[in-house]
Amino acid sequence: MYKESTIKNKTEPKATLSSNSLEIVREPNPKIARIIIAKEWDGGEREVKNILDMVYKNWKSKYSDTRVEFIITTGGFVKFEWDKSITKNDIGDPRNPNPKIVQILNFQAQTHLEKILSKNDYIKKFSEFSRYMTFGVDSSDSNLPKDLPKKTHIEFIFLVDLKTKKFHPTGKIYPMGVEEKVLVRNTDMKSHFLKLGSKSVMILGCHDLNMFNPRARAHPKLKKFRKGIQDSFSKMTKSKKPDIILQHPHSAIKASTWRLGWGGVHKDLGKHDFWYASAGKFYEPEKTPESRQKVFQISKSIDSIDFIFS
């Protein structure tokens, strides 16, 4: 494993939204590149562009011969402001929201992401290193990034085909307990599964991985609503047999957070050969994190090149 020296574009003693220190860790045979955020993050357009510029510049200058299958970002890597005319009544029950409103929000999210990616021709630039790139894209009814689970909100993931420039949207389907009445769910289960060439790919939002957590499945007070999602998604996973699974957590500061979820995926898929990776945000100032190296290693099953910003 090769570990690049830290590169800084600011020298403040404490990281801020506008400062970025970059650490690059490249393993021998990377299949995936991960953009990992280890600092406070608001997903604003300027901040996203700064990160993408630094990744491209350093990749081009130091690892131009390294090409991967996917480049992935964290959940909520990008934030967008949704149309304020959309009310909670328009959305309806967030567990089974009005599909027309979800379609509108999807359009707004994709428009915002396309605007960012067009600024410095990022699709063309990153196509030098990969065929596909994923982006976590969030918004809430008040457009405030803090305390997102307490607000009416939506969490998209877009897989971008860097060759054809097509966008494949999906979104978080399995809410945390505190989100059950506020997460505008993506109810299109099939959108989590894509056929890319000869590979079957499964895309997961942040908490979606916990659908496979055996403890969550066996909880004595598990609601019929949540069990229904778990059972249906498990059945589809066994049918689709994904070769690649990409998760987009908002937070990943402890190795134990997602361990049981990945264990449940292995149990569901049995002897089927697959690989997985996630690129969470290593930042929760109110909690004590585990070793970064330990967390980053358990969140993938293949070699990667990691761009870690703090």
C-alpha cells in the first residue's frame, strides 16, 4: 500500500468548510476510487467543486496510469435547494410519497448536479480514470444540512455514466427510526439494481445497508412497514445477485456500524461472488471515532485509491 503525503491548500490550524487537506492512499490494484470526507461538510457548490478539482489535479499528475471501475462519493456529498412551493401536503406520507413530487425533486437534484459537473467539464475529466461515478445528493424542506433526520428530506444517489453522460437515479429506501415520518423514500426498489455491461450492480443509500442487518431483522418490535421493505429487498437481492455493491453512508466513524449489514448481505447471497465498497463521511464531532484505517478497510472488500479530505 502506498500512502501519499498530505497536500494542503490552506494552513489554518483547524479545518473549516473552506479548507482542504488531502491524503491519498493507493493500494496495489485499485478497482474503485473513494472520495472520503473527514471534516465538517455542507455540500455547497463551491466546496464540491474544490474537492473535485483537487482529486482530478492530483490523480492526473500522480496516478494517470490508474483506472478504476467506479469513483464513489459519500451520502450528501452534494446539497440542493428544492422548490419552496412544495409542501408537506404535496408530498403526502413520506413512507409512500406522491410519485409526481418525487419526480420533481429528482429533476431538481439532477439539474443541480449537472450544473456542477458542467462547470469544469468534470464528466469528461473523470472519464479519463473511470466509466462510472456516483454522487450522494440531499435536500430538506428547509435546506439546512444540520439535523437532517429531523426534517422532511430526501436522499438521492446518482450513478453517472461518464462515457454516455447518462444519469441513473435512485434514493434511500430504508429510513432510520427517527426518519420514518420525514424521509421522502425512494419506493422504486428496482432502481437500486443496474446492469452495467456484464455486471449486476446494487446501489445503496446510507441506512439501506441495515436492511440486511440480522439484528434489525430479528428486532422484537420490528414494524410491519420496515419488515416489508426488508423482505422485499432481500428477495430482489437474491434474484438479481449483484456482482458489485456500492453504499453511500453519511457517516462512517466506527467499524462496527456497518459490519453486521455486510454480514447479512453475504448470508443472503450465499456463495455468489461479489465485491463491495462504501465512502462515508468520517466526521461526527460529538462522538469518539475508531481508527480511520480500520474503518476505511472494513468498508470495502477490494483494493482502492482513497482521496481523504480533512
